[in-house]
Amino acid sequence: MHDAVRRGRGLVLLLLATLLTGCLALPQTGLFAFRLAVTSLGIEDVRIGPYSVNAGLDTSDLSSLLASSLGAGSLPVQATLAMGLGLPAGMPPVEMSGFRWTLDMPGVDPVQGNYAQNVTLTSGEDANLRLPVAFDVLAADQQHMTPMLELASQLASQGELPVGSELAITPGDLRGLGMTLPAGLLTPTIRLNVGDDGQLIPQR
């Protein structure tokens, strides 16, 4: 009798698990065959120390700026990462409650932040977002100072991320199709590498 009860309970649990798997399969294949589509990345509003530097301006001579900053012990580089964010074609609209992000550029420590505003994601119409990027050239030891200055110069003069940069985005809660998926459920961190000519290469 007890064996029969145990077998019955096991069958019920199996059926429940099957039903739950079916329920989870719906958002996975409907709402989340979901993949964020990062359609563009660019650099705007570069500031080196107190100076605003327009993209395209020759910044080859930063030695005087560096020398003037040595006494203060700080030479901050600030910029804005402009990003186009959307969904692949055919996906229904999704509301994302912000996201965490990390930008890793060659020669500097990773920069990270939390985009706290809701973002409406649609296919065919990208959300244009702006993320603050900042690092201090003089916070590095002398060995890494030159590469950091070169990076600052490239950001300012070319208006784009250097090859080998990596952007990671971890979505917040997602709402769509009448349901809400908490952050971390079927929404893994998305990682992109910046390749030659600024092409974006998704990591697998």
C-alpha cells in the first residue's frame, strides 16, 4: 500500500514537472527566444581633464595636458557610450526594468554601472541609450599611463571603442505577453566584443 502511494505521488510530481516545463517553454520560445540586439556602439562627449574634445579632433599631443595635471594627481577621462538597443525582427515588445553593464577596454580597469530606468524594447525601432564611462589616467602606474593616454586619444579622435573591447549587459526584470520574468530567469548576461571596423561580435 505504501509503495503504491509513493508511486502515485511520484507520478503526480512528474506530471506537475511536465506541466511546469511546458509553461516555462512558452516564455522561452515566445518571449525569450529573446535576445537583446545591440545595434550600435559609439563614443560621444569626450572630456580629458577639464577639456571637452570633439570627435575627429587631433589629440596626438597630450603631453602638455598631462604635465599640467601631474600636480593635481588626477587626469580624469570622461565620455558617453551611445548604444542602440532593440530586439530581433518579429519579437513582441518587451519592457525591461533597467540593466547592469560592464565595459572592458584594453589598457584600463573595467568600467561598470547600473542603468536604472525602464527601457521599452521593440524590433525595428532601437532604443537609443547613453551610458557614462570614466577612468583616471594618473590612477595607473607609469607603465600603464601611456596605453591609457593612447586610449583616451582614440576615444576622442575616432569616436568609437577600440578593437578588443567587451560590453556585457545583464537585463533586469522583463515584462511582455502578459507576464513578468524576474532578472536572471532565462535572461543570461549578453556579451559582445568589438571587432575590426567596429563590428559587434556576440560571444557564445
